[in-house]
Amino acid sequence: MRAIAALLVVWMHVSESFYTLSPQTGASRWLFDISHQWDFGRIGVVAFFVISGFVIPFSTRPGVPGAGLDFAIKRLFRIYPAYWLSIPAGAFACHWLWGKAFTTTDFLVNLTLMQDLAGVPPAIGLYWTLLVELAFYAICLVFLVTGNIRNYSRIAAFSGGLALIVLVWLIAQGQGHTLFFYGITLWLVHLSIMSMATLFRAWYDRELKDPAARITFYALVLFYLVGYPLVSTLIAGLPWGYTVPYSIGIGIVLLGATVLRIRNPLMTWLGQISYSIYLFHPVVFYTTLSILYRLPVDSWWRTRHLSVYLGVITMITICIAAAVYDFVEKPCIRLGRRLADRVTRDRVGLAAVCE
């Protein structure tokens, strides 16, 4: 499912950037129209969020000493190394190559992943999704250190509370009252969906035994699959494209984890390297696009069917992503685990000494 999510994002970004290369390429713009109409990029991002909610809380070790630090170390070593590598590549491909400014200050702030909060341009536009991931990690950390990471009643209350705020905002919007900026609503939606996915995992593992938590989970699924797009469209007056992709992204993961399971070695491998596919595909297509725009509009290289560019960019991206996974992601994941285990052993030894 990670592979599907990543490839949908690639399809969206490449098709919207390449269909204007030439009139000949524009004749095959239906590939862009499909991805644009259904917002494949948002579908893929939402699917990533749901998968994170399904997986991340269950990667914690609540029973070990220093469980919070153990979790934080592993997460930081999982997300930051490949991200750091993408910053200079993104600065070059998305800014410098096009004559756009990207200063040393911008670069340094991007290293923190807090550029959106600091009002600094991102090296690559999709970094905002990683900040959402970090926010969810922080929420998981709070639940973990307070002993509630397996307290599904409280997780249900958290997810349901966020969804209720979203519902109130939509109803108020329909009555002409904007309670707060729409972007805040999206943050609430994303974090609520990720927390709902944690409940889905508990349900999937037959651990969602509390009746109230189970009812809340069912209500959340119904709300985000049906209620959210309907209320947004019919009451709040928002375009359907703002919300229907959320329902589709959630539905893909719900179905993929239950009745439409994919058991294919290629898709499994693509899923493993999907983080790097997601990070580095803009580097590949922006660089390629810059080269092509320097050629005559009627040249052979600029007049191919849009599917050719989609296929070539996807293959190059996969090769780069595989290398980044093998030489950056995988070693850093192992290093993070070793450091986390060392912290745990030190904590256990200290506790034994104190006793």
C-alpha cells in the first residue's frame, strides 16, 4: 500500500509538470486529467498518513525503561537521514536550477524540518507532510510516556474530539462563520485520521475491546468515508475535490488491509523504498524538466507521449530510491535501533544499581 501511495503521488506530480512540454505531449494530457480530477497526490498522502497511524504507535515498546527515548531515537533515525540528503538535491533541482533563491539560512532551517513554522521556503514542496508525521510522532510520544499508548479509549476520545471540531467548523462555515483558518482544519483532519488508523490497527488485531472505543472507531470511519465529504460539499460549500480524495485514501488502506491484500514481492520492495521514492521524485522530474525545456519545442525529446515521461521518471526515481534506501535509510535505521537498545540497556543497568 505504501508503494501504491508513492506511485500515485509520482503520477500526479509528473503528469501535471510534463503535459505542457509540447502540443504532441499535450495530446495525451488525459493522464494528467485523471490524476488531477481525483487528486492522486492527496490520495497518496492520505494513504501514507493512515498507514503511519496503523504502524507507528505499535512500533513503541511501552514496557521497557526509557520507552519514550527509545521511540524518539528510532523515529529520528528513520525520518531525518534520507530527508537531510534530499535537501541539497531539492535545493538544486527545485530552486537553483531554475534561478530561484534558496539561501544558506533557508538551507539550515530546512535541516530542522521546521521551515513551514519559520516561514522559510522548503527545498521540496512536499516537506509539509513530514511535519505532519513529526506532529503525530509527538502525539504518540505523549501517549507513550503517560502510559496511554495502548489506552484505546483515550485515543478514541482524542481522534473523535478532533473530528468533532472539524464537524463544528464545517457547519459554522456553511452558516458564514469562519472559526479559524482552513489550514488548521486540515491539521486536525490529518491527526484525527492517523489516530483513527491506530484504532483500526487495534480492531484489526482484535484488541479494540472497549465498547465506547469500538463505537467511536466505527463512527470515525463512517464520518471520514461518507460524512466528511458530504458535509464539506453540501453544507460548507467546499469543492468536492477537497475531501473526496481523503475518503479514497482511507478506503484504499482499509480495503488493502482486509479484503484486497496485496501479496507481491515487487510491491513489497517498492513499499520498503517508498519513503525515498516520495522524497526524491521531485528531484528527478524537476531536473529532467529543466533539461527538456532547454530543447526546441518540436525536438524528439519534447514530443513524446506523457506515459513515456511517466515511465522514465518513475524508473529513474526507483533506482535512486533503492540506492538511498540501501546506503542511507537501512544503515541509519540499524544505527537508530542499536542506539535505542543501548539506551534501554543503560537504563536497565541504572535501575538495577539503584535497587
